[in-house]
Amino acid sequence: MAKSNDKITMKGNPLKVEGRCIEEGTSAPAFTLTAADMSDSTNATFAGKVVVLLAIPSIDTPVCAAETKKFNEEAASLSHDVVIASVSRDLPFALKRWCAAEGVNRVVTLSDYKYRTFGQQFGVDLPDLGLLARALFVVDKAGKVVHVDYVSEVAEEPDYQAALAAIKKAV
């Protein structure tokens, strides 16, 4: 589990990552993302909930798909006070299609394609690729970041056990 975004690679090759590095104990940055129905989703949309933000490069890749499916499965045993959101720059239509095809119904998919600010605000912007780096943020009901995992190798999955422990503690 990496706490910093300064050494992120893709298949061993260093990537240029931009944006502020989020630290545990700080307030979650404000965000505006696009939901599958093309509406805006912001921090206020999830007020009073524990929010898990899964930053991923693209839902149509094996690791991103596996991560989203894993959290969809885990969500079944979590409180309804927990919202898990998979965030990418995929188009909302593609995210909606993917969820329907894969039976994903407990993870909310949100897109940064329109505003393109989430990457900078959460330190996961990969400007040379136009994608987001893989990272995971758990935000408690008060809006404080209680867990950060910048996955150092984009082609690898996050530490599920550490994330789930942080989610359960935040509820």
C-alpha cells in the first residue's frame, strides 16, 4: 500500500503523475464527476456515507474489471451507508454498458471524461496517457480521508484487505 503517488509505473515503466497527493486525515477534495445517466455527482451526492473511490485507468481492462467486480461482491456484505464508486475517464455510456453486461449493481461508476479535474484533485492524473492511475481512497461520513492506496504498479490490484478493514472501521 503506497501513501504517495511519486513512483507509479505501468509494467515497470515510470509514469508521469500529476495532482496533489492525498494524505490520510485530510478532507477529501471536492469533485464533480458524471454518472451513467449523465447527471453530475459530487461530494454532496454522497453526504453522510462512507465513500470508497476506486480510481482506475479503464473499465475495459482486465485488472480494472477484476477490481470493480471484487468490490461489487464485497459490497453485498457492507452496510448501505457505504458507497463504492469506480472512477475512470471512460464514457458514462461505456460504463453503463459494462455494468449491465457484467452484472455489477453495487458499485457506482463515475466518469471524469467531462470535467477532467478528479485526476488532479486526487493525484492520479496520467497526462501522457489521458487516463487515471490506479488508487483507492476511503472517505468517512464526515468527509475525512481515512485510507489511501496509490497502487505503485498500475497493472496490479489494490490491497483489498487493508481497504475493507478501513471501510468497516469508518462505518
